[in-house]
Amino acid sequence: MNEQESTSTRPYLIRALHEWCTDNGFTPYIAVRVDDSVQVPREYVNDGEIVLNVGFDATSGLQLGNEYIEFKARFGGKPRDIMVPVGRVIAIYARENGQGMAFPPPVDLLPEAAPGPDEAPSDAGSPESGRVVQLVASEPGADSDGDDPRPPPTAGAGRPALKRVK
């Protein structure tokens, strides 16, 4: 089986990260780029995207297949059938800590600009490529252009923390 005949890694990575979230007590969420092939309540779509809780507590009959993610869920108290093509999933992550993975955008969202003279044509966004992009936080000050929207860390400051007040 060569590269063009192999299946996409996306559904396998989605299932693996879903299992990782579940095993660690986290709530798995998927971000989905919505088009006509996605069956979700349109009133909950924002800027062409929807974020869905795919935890076992929020879904019924969850099936993480190679082609589709299918389940039943309640939206505003009303049960709905949800069906998402795996290729429309743009990220899966844990709600509690944001750890997860982002995927290349669906093919219809890629810019159609021709590659420059130093660039080779790329099929990174094609469903057959199976490439995955993982988001990694950069080190503070790693941007040389100074466009980092985050303020510089203060001396002695660690990770931000939430404080519970009773």
C-alpha cells in the first residue's frame, strides 16, 4: 500500500485523543468547520464553526468512525442527531486544559494562490495527505517582529492560576 492508497491518520488521531481525554477525566471537545455536509443545529454555528462536546456524558450512541463522527446530543433540551465528516474536524482538545491537536483546514478553505518560485506545490490540506499540524506554544520573545499580543511575563510570575473563592 503506497502513500496515495493509505487511509488518513485524522480519524485515528481523533479517536486516540478522545480516549486520552476520557482516561484522564477531561472533557473532549471538537471544533468543526461547518458546510452542507455537516449535520448540526445551525443556530449554534458561529462564524462557520461549531464546538461540540463529544464526551460520553454529553452524547448518546457516539461513533468515532473513519468517515464520520455520529452521535445524539441535546441542544437547548431538544435531542438532535449529529453527523460530522471527519475531514471537517479542525481540532480536538480537552476543555479543562486546552491540550489537543489542530488539523489542516478542509480543502475548500485553503488559499488558491500559486506557489512562489522557491516553493514546491503542496498537498498538505488534501484529505489523502493525512498530514497533521500540532499547535505548540512558542517561547516568550521568540517572535523577532514584536507582534506578540501577550504582555511580557513579570518577574517571578509562574503559570496563571484560578483561585476559588467561597
